[in-house]
Amino acid sequence: MKKLLIASTALVATAGMAAADITITGHAAAGIHSGLDDVTTTTNTTDVAGDGVYSNAGVDFTMTGATDNGISFSASVNIDAGTEIDSGDFEFDGADGGTAGLGSVSMTGTFGTLTFDDGGIDNLYNGDFTAADVSYSTTVGAISLSVAHDTSGADDANSMSAGYTASGMSFTLAASDDTDGTSSSLSVAYALNDSVSVTGKTDQVAGAESVQTITAATTLNGVSVSVSSANNSTWDVDLGYTAGGFALTYGVDETDGWTATATTALGGGATFAAGVSSDDEMYAGVSFAF
């Protein structure tokens, strides 16, 4: 009888654990850099980080579960240490705090998704605006809606976005409070076929002239081409090539400034990446996923 009680208790505990899950992942990176923009400075000018090396490592804990009435929830905690670079923007991010940080806590159900993340949610109109603390997203028919709010009372504390897709066309509207009023953008994308798409966008920053941009992009046999032009005399051309875990990119704009990057998968979760730019910026290194 005693053995039966122990077995029954074990079964109940196992059933309870089936409703929750904890995933642990790790990452690391190391390499060299030269001439990257130093975002750790507090001056209004663009400072340049000197030549050096970067190395960092981190562990991420993701916890998920569900209530008896079908509401799923998740939370994350991360521990990072070392020095980091932003290869996408050719920036030197500097030293990480080396401490544990709480990520987002979210709840999802038929009502939508409610997310809490103190200063960790990008402004829905412009990621350079003040980050939000709480957001809510849902779907009404074919329309997706999201709103975000920052509790600090900043001028750009509130932002929203809405999206709709039908018959190969997608519409995206985004807006945010701003110092001089409301900033907003509207983009319309149309897929001509499986490999060619065209996008038109109008962007109105509060207190400034609106900017209209048209972009055409195509991808065929691993080769991608994207060309965009705006009514403020700016333009971009981006080229890419991907084959067998190897990727090359090249981009140039109206200032004749260009960037070139190369990445290749080394297997086992390791990737080599390198980049150079017309501003004498350079990085090269290896990243690992565990």
C-alpha cells in the first residue's frame, strides 16, 4: 500500500511537470575589430573604438507553461559577460554588465498576448525611440494589432502598429507619440510573384517633411537584389548571394558609403563572420550556439 502511494505521487508530479518547460541555451563569440563606431560614449559626436578584440558568452533560460484554463505564459532570464560588437551596424557595444537580467514575461490566450519587459520592448514605430515596458497584441479577423507603452512619461511613450494581408498585398501602419506631435508611417507591399516584390512607404516624422520611398526586391537562385529610392534624394542598393551555408552581402547608398559582409556555417553551431566598410571599419570572428 505504501509503495502504491509513492508511485501515485510520482505520477501526479510527472503530470504537473508536463505542463511546464525550461529550456537552457548558450552562446559565445570572439574576434577582432577595428574602427567601429563606439556607442558606449556619451558625447553627441560619433567616436571610434580603437583596434582590439571582443569576446563574450552567455546563458539564456526560457520558462514556459500553461494554466488549467488554457492561458500560456513564458518568462526568460539571461546571464551575459564580456565585450560585444553589433556586426549589423558596425558598432562597438562595449562591456556587458556580467549580471543576470530578467527578460520579458508574457501571457497568451484567446484575448491576445500581454507582455511585460521593463525598458525592453522596442517602440513599434521606430526602434530608436524610447523603449516600452508593456505591450499588447491581438488579431481581429485578418488585422493584427499591437500597442506599447512606456511608464517613464517620455514624449514618445506610446506607440502602435497594425497590419493586414490579402491577395498578395500587405499593409502596415505604425505610429508613435513624439516631441512635436505624432509620427507615423504607412507601407504597402505587393508580391508580383514568388521572387519579385515591390514596396511603397510614406514616413511622416512629427515636425518634419514626409518621406516617400519605393523599393523593388528580387531573389533568384540564391542571388538577391534590392533597390530603393526616396524623394529626399536618398537611395540604397543591396546585393546578396547565398549557397550552401555561405552568404555574401554588399550595400551602397547615395553617399557612396558601402559595406560588405561574409558569413559561413562551420558546423556544430559555429559560424564565421567578417565585414568591412568604406569608413575603414572591420570585424572578423566566430560565434557559437549551444
